[in-house]
Amino acid sequence: MADGQQRIGRVRYGIVATLFAVTLVNYADRAVLAVTAPALTADLGISPFQLGVVFSAFGWAYVAAQIPGGWALDRFGTKRVYFAGIALWSIFTAMQGLVAGVTGLAAAGVLFALRFLVGIAEAPSFPGNARMVAAWFPASERGTGSAIFNSAQYFATVLFAPAMGWITYSFGWRYTFFFMGAVGLVAAFGWWRNAHRPREHPRITPAELDYIAAGGGLIDMDAAKPVARARGATWADIRHLLSYRTLWGLYAGQFFINTLTYFFITWFPVYLVHERGMTILEAGLLASAPAICGFLGGITGGVWSDWMVRRGYSLTMARKVPVVAGMLGSIVIILCNYVSSEALVILFMSLAFFGKGVGALGWAVVADVAPRETAGLSGGLFNMFGNMSSIMTPIVIGGIIQSTGSFRLALVFVAANALLAALSFLLIVGKIERIPPRVAAEG
């Protein structure tokens, strides 16, 4: 197998490494405000409530811009739109370090606007990732390719948080934004240099190109100007996509899966401190364990799914089995309500996040089913519905805690969402196969 792969070529894995790198920067830029918040709020006189509103700016913009971002990818191609997105979100990140001369509500308003712009600029990123994987990977490797770029979300904070914390402590919070903005601009130019269409890559071999195409890779997705790119996606295209039950199941499943994600990146450290009595330092160190397990689970899910494809299982079975198994495994989070040991709490949380990683194959399924002409729009719709959890989850969990004074029902809520994610893929998502383009569907 290794000799065969060497003869075919491995350029496609260089592409997914590029996706992994830019996604690391993507998630680090989402986290920079959280890292600098203690110093920033003290300096600018921003209240906790105002900070919460500023935090929400990204989610509102990110969700709202998914359809326009997906349309832009289909209209102008992945390489150009993604490059513009990285450059713009990096500039808007750096500009947050320039907030000066205002305090309180005015400062919060300026930061809200800049975070909102970051959300808009990042909107095409994950649909762009899915498009690249659909173009560069055959179906038998698409799960692994998607798992690799998706796993970057788990490592971003672990890799960048120490540097951001050191810069904030040593030089001030403003320089942390400048640093991340500079890192992003370097990533933008790295993307432009390394991200090519399959036929245009300078190192690809005919054997690898044929291998990708024979396995279902959409190698000419951006090469020509099909009808959808010439006219741009329309509301009819959206209605066409929304007419498929499989996509509704996929959207619902991603929404429920992301509820676990946003619990871990918002309330989990608070849970460790307030419910379990840990110090902030302990919580910060121990919170990395679920992130690492999420990464391992993500790689496991992708490899498992692709192994099933190569073993002759249907694509539907190969995608659904890891998702359902992983999400059912995540229900173990509810056991934290019945133990007092800190070690067991971290163990159950880590197992839950491992299961979430195994089940996070939604982007692979998007690459499997999206029509060639509207792949970006398909990814945008998927990401829009899925990331509505970024708005709902922190609010619902906060309301539960405020009403009950405990995280017990909050963990029940998270476990229930894991179960609903499994049921969405099991009962709503039908056969996983490529959806025909609208013009073909309408005859």
C-alpha cells in the first residue's frame, strides 16, 4: 500500500496540511479576545456584560455570512475567496489592538464592530475547506482529509494560547492582537502559494490526478465556469438544497454536535472552577485533556470511516456508523453528575470529547453530497445551521445555571444534544450520495 501510494503521489496531503495550518490560525484568532480579556477589560473599562456582548459579535456575523460566503466561493473560486478572507480577518484582528481613546460602552462598541467583521471574513473558511477536500480527495480518503483540517480547532488554543498569554503579560494586550494579525497575513500568503486546483498544481503527477478523479474527486470544480459560477447561486439553488431530507438531517446533526463544541470552549473551564472547586490554573491545564482527546477522536473517526469505504461498505454506512457511535459515546458526559473525583470528571469529559471527535464527520458528508456547481453554497448552509449553536448554547446553559445554581441540568442538556445528533444521522439522514444539480433535477 505504501509503495502504491508513493507511485500515485501524495500532493493532496500537502493540500490538507495547508488547510490544517490556516484553520489553526482561524481558531486562534477566535480565541485571542478571550486570552486578552482580563487585561483588556481593565484597561478599557468594559463590564462583564459588555464583554459578553462583544463575544457574541463573532457568532452573529459568522452565521449570517455563511450563505453569502458560500455563494462567493462558488462564484469566484476557493483560492481567491479564501485568500481574501484570511487577509481581511487578520487585518480586523490586528485593528482590535488599535482601540484607544475610548472606554466603557464606546470601546465595547468598537470591539463589537471589529469582531463582527472578523466573523464575516471567516465565514467562507470551513465551506472552503470542504470544497478543497471535495476537489482533492477521492471518496475513500475524504473522511480522513476532512478530519485532519477539522482537528485543527482542538489544537489552536493549545498551541497559540501560551504565546498569546506571554505577549499579553510581557508587552500588553494590544501587541497580542498585532502578533496574531501578522501571523494571519503570513498564513494568507502561504495559502496563496500552496493552494492550487488539482490540475494546476506544479508537483501533481498524472497518476495522482487520475486516482483522485477515478475515486470521485471533483478535480475540475473551479477550473471551468459552469452555469452556477457564471450567474452566481440563486434562491432557487437554496430551495433546491433545502428540498433534500438528507441535508436537513445533516444540518440538524451538526447543530447538535456543535452544542458539545461550544460547551467545551465556553462553559467547561467555568464548570471546573465553580462546580468542581479547581483553581483557574488547574482548570487551564486540565482543560487541554479533552482537547487532545477530541483531536485523537477526530482522526480516529476519519480513518475508521475511510477504512470502511475501502473494505467495501457503502458510503452511507461508512459515514453514519462512526458518527452515531461517537455521539452515543459522548453521552458519558452525564456521568460527571454522579462522581466527586476530579480525575473521573476529567476522564468522562475527555471520553465525551473523544466521542464528539469521532462523530464530527459532517464536513466529509458535505463533500460527499454537495452538488458540484453549488459546493460552496452547500457548505455555507451547513455551517450556518450548525453554528447557530454558537449563539444558543452559551445562553441556554447560562440560563440553566442561573435558574438552578448548578451545572447538573446543563450536563443533561449537553448529553441530550449528543443523543439528538446520533438520532439525526440515524433516522433523518438518508442515503449519502451526491445531489444532482438543480438544472438536472428540474429537467
